[in-house]
Amino acid sequence: MIADNIARYVEQKGIKQSVLAGAIGIKPQSMSKTLMGERTLSADEYRDICLFLEVPFDKFMNEDVMLS
């Protein structure tokens, strides 16, 4: 759920997964796998994503998240 919410958010904002990956220090392939649910997102990576996107830490935690 969290990874799916992040994936939808970055897509809506026009942020490339490779840019997000570089910003948090992981390989683009790892970011892709994470956002497709094939790799577990670590707490540190989640924190870094929220910091990079400048969103609150609970932004992607709810199913009914408003992504705008």
C-alpha cells in the first residue's frame, strides 16, 4: 500500500523514479522493484523519500491518501 501510494504520487507529480532513486541513494532498478511491490521499502528509505518529496512522514500511510 505505501509503495503503491508513493508510486502514484511521483507519477502524478511527474517525478522520474530514477531521480527519486538517486536522491535517496539507491539504484533505479531497486526503486522500480520497490514501487512495484517486489522489494521491501526500508524505514530509512521511506524517511528519505518523504524528506526529498517534502511531505509529512504519514503522507503515504493511509489507504485513502489524498495524493495531490
